[in-house]
Amino acid sequence: MTSLDACLDELQAAGFVVIPREVLGFTAEETAVVHDAQLAELDHRYKGWREDEAEAHVKKSLQGGFLGVQLLPELLALEFDARVETLARAIFTRLQGSPYHDEVLVWLERSNISFAQPLRARMAQGGALPHIDANPWAEHPMDVNRPYDKERWEPKVRVAGLHDIRPMEKDRPVQAFLALTDCAGGPNAGGMGCSRDRGFYEYLRTKTPPHGRNGHWGKLTRVYPKPGGQKLKSLSKEAQGAINDAHAKALEAIEYPPYRAGDVVVWLRETLHAGPKDNTSGVHSARMYLGMLPNNPLNRHAVGRQWAKLQDGKQAHGRACDRSEKVEGLHTLLTAGQRWRAGEFGAAEVAAGGGSSDPRAASDGQSSHSTSNNTVPRDIDLFDLPVGTTGLGFKNATAIVNLKVPLSDNLPAGTRTFVKLGEAPDDARFAETCSRLRAELGMTSTHAHIVWCSPTIDWAELAGRANPKWANGVRKRLAKAMSESSRQGQLPAFVTRAFEGIMVSEAPVQVLATTPGAGFELLRVLLFRKYLGIADTNGRNMMVSGLGADDGNGAGSSSADGPVTGVQILSVDENPSSTGQLAASAGPSLQTAQTIHSSVMGAVSAAITEHPEAVAGFIRALRGLELPLSVTVGGRLAAVHAAAPFDDTTLGVLDAGGQQPELKSLAEQLSRNPRRPVTGVKRKR
């Protein structure tokens, strides 16, 4: 199966890509739910649309193919789906060349349907003419650090030539849609066409005067085989011919790829694209557009305008006849986090004529809570400290607290949580990613979340309650984090469900070493931490529960995935190793930092020799993970992944299994302490 990285390679190379549904995990069944809702809404809003003699207003409304509704619950469920947010982050990361850790804002899109013949002809529906969703002759690069100036660029009295250089109202690096039906490909199958001419946009921008621009068409730039306009007519015949040839070449390079329901089609904003020329497939081709926007002042103002219009019952975008919803129950349709991403935070400021500030109330893309409009929440507004709460460490601000407000569906109000402040945003995001990846692998995992807040709780005093020596360290750490924060007066809080257990370093060694399945669970955690390059792997950064349990006969039972056990071991305090740390732990040993008790590592060694098939399966699962750039940035893990225990040679030994000496040797290499002689003789201290 292709990877998301390979798909993004294709996007950058060709200007568009079809991402197979298997890559993101969408299914034909869940897209069918949206398509059924789409058809039901058509039946409700446009009675008689299937009939030979549909009323004129129905034809006019549906000629463009847009179903005039943005707030179908089934559509919203997928538009705000975590898989779409994951895709957006991956794309923004790739395009900007560094990890994208900010919120993903959402431009609420309308669903689209391309009718099949003969209904298509009766509706007089035509596909979108070839165009680019950008203005090559606007200011370059786009200024994303201030709101769109509508009064300047869209005056009530037309100003000649102004539209030629008019910028886009939002920063949308890519367009995308989720296919709701299969499409066989080709210009007459009701699908989408994109040009492979990657140099065309830059050619227009640098080699031609403005053309293809008309305020009546909106903000797009149309592309014709023989473009017109006064500016082009003033050129020499030779120059006009060269421009015509470039247009013809770009238009001839338009391809109409096939795709299936659940596939995602993505194209760059600079890519020339077009709607279908016809639809003779016999299937009404349907899709839902994905409005993924990076968080910047230009886009915050755009979604703020969107939300203000939704609240006023006005057309948010598109033709007036394309949207005519009466907005009711927005708070029921959308969660607090979804409303934030759709612009609720900025609607009041837009209505008041503002919009240039950064009202980031709260969370990395999930939830927004504050004590007043457009203010950052304080930690005390988010977290309730039970009587007797103490700090948990000497470095970061950490404690077990209860949530006063919901942060996500998995972290409702009242949840007992572990919270940490003081980490850099990139490190907090790394930890959040590790939590998600552990869940993908079926490992012990607790739902994690990042929320930005203003620290007002005396975290140093809480740390001092546990150990007076810790208070000053926590105070210094928070002061340093605040001075380096990209958001004035705010820090990211890493929040996760509290895990009921003890540190591995505090567990009775013999109980941990002899409980059935404990060695295998510890092995999985150690392999995971080494594969992701996690720093400071030791008994204090792993939590355990369920020790002393077995399957009832005292021996433990097994499956192809390993021993059946009630033991849970949770990897915690997951920060990326530095380049030096990775180099120092380059060997096969899973003890990459501080020493772990030899009896415990003996259980790890036994797990390898007793369950080689399950160990090989877990390593293959690690190798199959789609790791985001925030984990692999700079190729930091390339050497780790190319060597034991993640290489093909290791898998060959594990697959062979049995009593082979190579398997015993591998178990010894992975479990031994690399800082001690192979003989096991202890160094003098």
C-alpha cells in the first residue's frame, strides 16, 4: 500500500494527487452515509428534481452542482474528522518545510453533485471551466499577516484594473474533496480534471500581463485556449502566440483521474483544474469539499466572517442561490472546538470591524474555553485541584487534577487527568503524537490533548508540597518557558487521562519479572521508545498496573500476538532524543539511557525467545506506522530504523524461531546493558 508521504511527493511533483482511501482510513460505507444524506436533502429542498419537468428555480439552483447546504450533520462529522486534520497537518508540514503544530481552521464547504445524463442535460448543468483558484498577479508572496481588506478590494464603485491584482481573501494552500461515489476517470465520467503543467502558474505570474480576471467570476482566474483582454491585445502577435501556446499546452495536460468513494483528491492552489465535460457514467458523481486552512491572521479573519454570516443567516460563500440555510442549533451541531475552528472566536470582532488580532482562546484544534469573550483561559479555569494535590516532579509543572470543562469527546468535564506545563510546543506535540501511535499499535495508551492557557496556579508551591527542593526548579522552568513562548503569556498544557499504576522503578522486581506477560509488555514499550527515538528510557518513565495477575492457572496463556496478560505498561514522559543521545544509543540494546534492573531485562529476554513470532509482528507493525514529520524531522531516525532490531536481519532471526543460537544471541543483545562488559561483570563505582 502506498504511504501518505508518497502521496505528498506526487502532490508536489504533479500539482495534484488521488490519496487512496486505505491511506487515511476512510471507507466506502461511511461516505455512503454522507451521500445518502445528500440525496435526502435534495429530495427535501428541491422536490421534483428527478422529474423530467423540474421547476425553473430548481434548475437554476442546481446548475452549478452545489447542494445549497453547509451544515448537514453527516457532512460535518467527516469535515471535522481527525483523519482530515491529520491530512491537513501533513500537507502544511510538507509545504512549509517544517512541522505544522498550530490549529487547523475550517472553511465550511458545500457538498457537490455532478448529475449523470439525461438529468444533467435537463438541468443544463455544466462543469466548471478550466481555472486556477488564485491570482497570479496579486502581491507575491501572499501577505497572510493581516486581514483581507474588503473595502479596498471590493469597492461598491468599480475601479478599473483593481480586480487584476486583487488578492485572495484566505490563505488556502490546497483544495481537496472526499469522493462520495466512485468515478471511472476521463472527462465524461463526472469527475475532476487537473493539469500536470506545474510551471504554468509561475509562467503566468512572471511572463504575462493580467488576464482571465473578471469580478463577476469571483476570485478565480479562468484559462482559455486563446485568452483575450486589452492588455494581451496590446502585445505583439508573436507574444500573443506564445501565450496562446502556453495556455493550450496547460489545457492539454489536464487529466481526469479515476477514484473511489473514500479516496481524497487534493490539488495545489496554483494547479489549473476543471470540472467534468459531461457525465455519461449513469451515476450521479458526488463529493464533499474539505476546507482545510492554516491558522494565520488572514484566515482567522476569513473564518470569523464566515461565522458572523452563519449567525446572521446570510450567504457565507458561493452564489446566493447555492446556499439558503436557516441556522438553528449551531451549538448542537458543532462542539466547542469545532465552532472555534469554524470562526466563532472571531465573529464578534469581525462584526465590530476588527479582526487583525490573534484571539487564540485555547486549544490546539480541539476546544476553546475562557472566562470572557476572546480571552485566553487560565489554567485555574480548566483544572480543579482536589484537596491534597501535590506536584509530581522537580522540573516541569505536573499534577493530577480534575477537568472543570470538556477538552474533547474523550476528555469530558470531571475527568481525572495528568497535566504538564513547561515543555516546548514541539515536545508537547511529540508526546501527543506518541500517545496516538501507541493506540494505533494496541499498546497501553491514554487519550492526550494539548490546550494553551495562561498559568496562574502556583505550580512551584504544589511541587514544594511534595519536596521542598523541587519548588525552585519548577519555578525556573516555567519562567524560562514563558520567556520563550511564541504566545505571550501562554503555555501549552499537555493533558492526558490519569493512569492508575506505579512507576516500573518502584515495582517489586521479582513480581515484575515473574508476572506472566509483563516481560513482553515491557519489551513492546522499549521497542516503541527506541523506534521513535524517545529520550530517557528508564524505570521512572514507564508506569505499570496489573502486576501479580495471570490467566488463572499461574502460567499465563499465549496467542499469535503474544502472551495474554492483565499487565499494562504505559510509556510516559515522551520527549524526542537529541542527535547526541541517538548516536550514543545506536546499538541494538533496548537500554538506551539509564540502566534497568537485570532481572527485569531477563524477563524481556525471555519474551523474545518464547514469543519470536509475536515480537516480529510488533516490529513489522512499528515499521508500518505512518510517522509524521514532527517525529522524523531532519531524518533523525533513519539510522535507527536501518539497524537492529528493526532491520530485515533481525526479522529473519525472529521468523526462524525455535531454539536456534541466533535467537538466544539476539535476545541477549537487545536486553543487555551496553554500558557494561558483555561478561556481565559489574563496574566498580
